[in-house]
Amino acid sequence: MPERDLEEEHFAKLDREKLAKLKAKQDAEAHQQAAADRKALHFHKCGKCGDDMDTKPFRGVEIEICRACGAVLLDPGELETLAGEDQGGVLKGLFSMFKGEPV
Ligand SMILES: [Zn+2]
């Protein structure tokens, strides 16, 4: 293969690699922006009715309660905290159900 063709092939390969990196960076930025947009749209909104949720302390954890329908949202670990205070009780059973364990 002539040297000029090898050179063109080399630069074409570099261009393809740069384009692939640029596309990956743009995809990652678009994914982050979409996640930020979703959070801004749904933060502290009820998953059942869409109304605002209030944060209230309950037995050492901060739980979110919907102003309109009363649905309750727990952050990761909060159910475990509440279940820990209720050994063998209703919350312990709920926690097991959420984990897919036999109730
Ligand atoms: Zn609601």
C-alpha cells in the first residue's frame, strides 16, 4: 500500500476514534441532564397523585407524606430503621415483603 494511503488511513482512524469519544461524552452529558430534569420535575412530588409532599420526623427518620392523598415515601434505609424498632411487628413484615422474602 502506498505511504500516502497508509497516512490517510491512519488519520481516518484517529478521526473515527475522536468522533466515538465525542459521542460517548455527549451521550453521558445527555444522560446526566435527563436525570437532572427528571429530578427537578418529580422532586418532593407524590408518585401516586403528583401533589407536593411534606417532610415530617417520625421515630428518628424523616418521611415524606403527600399533602393530598397521604401516601408515604421512605428514603433508602428508613424502612430498615423503622423495622428495627418494631421487631416482629407490621413494619418488619412489610420490609420482608419489599425484599421478596416470605412474610
Ligand atoms: Zn399523593
